[in-house]
Amino acid sequence: MAALQSQRIDKWLWTARILRTRSQSAALVVAGHVRIDRLKIQKPAHPVQPGQHVRSEEHTSELQSRFGI
């Protein structure tokens, strides 16, 4: 069985085109506007895995992390 891959939350937000730059993604996370599975995340290096729910208080849409975008 293959291990689940994880990715930094700031990189995921940038790769998924939620924000235009990785710096903006990191700033959003540090400001406390991102939640993963209802937990507030404040470190841009926090890992996100497939199937976790990512929510941004700044952006009203709820996202589900998917890799291979």
C-alpha cells in the first residue's frame, strides 16, 4: 500500500490557485485564516494530506484537498 503524500499548506493553497503567490498563502496561514479539519493552522509548513478539509476564513469557499491538480 502506498503511503499518503503530504504537502505544505501554503504550497497547496498556491498550487490550487486559491491565492496568486506562495507569499500570500503563507501570510494567510500566519494570520490564522486557514483551518484544516476545523483546527486553526498558523504555520505555513503544516502538512495537508489527501482527504482533509481545508477552509479559509478569508475565502468563503470550503475546499477538499486533492493532489494531482
